[in-house]
Amino acid sequence: MVDNLRLVVRNLSSGTLEFEPEGYPHPVFVQGRDLGELALRPGHHEITFRLAGDEPAVAVEVRVVLATLRLLDQGKVRITAQAIARPLVA
């Protein structure tokens, strides 16, 4: 079974949008016994982008973390997301 994760960022402003060239999944370390007993497959993905506005004071960097949890016995994937937006310091 192959899964794909696609994140689309729509720029609804007049500013420029730049992505960091990342996008590959990061390893997930699990403590405990055999993960196969739980029929779970965790995943961790990150994306970072910068949004520049018309004025330097409104430029931000956004880091998004997506955690995926494949529930093999149910055929479902749960996705939890967290984003942190910080002003870019010139």
C-alpha cells in the first residue's frame, strides 16, 4: 500500500510566496514493544514557507508540522497539523 500526502498553499495576497526545498518525511521513533501489534504506522512531515507582503513589516515565515497515523486495521489515516507563523526580521 502506498500513501501520498499533498499540501497545497494558496497565496491570496499580492505578496510573494517562497518555499524551503524540503518536503520529505522525517523519521518517527517509537518506544515500546512491536508496533505491529497496534496496527499503526506513524508519520511526520514538515513544510516551511515565507510570505512577503507589500511592506516588510508584514512578512512572515510559517512552519507547518503534519503528523500522520495510519490505522491499518481500519484503512484510515488521521492527520494532525500545527502551524507557527513568525514575523521575518529584516
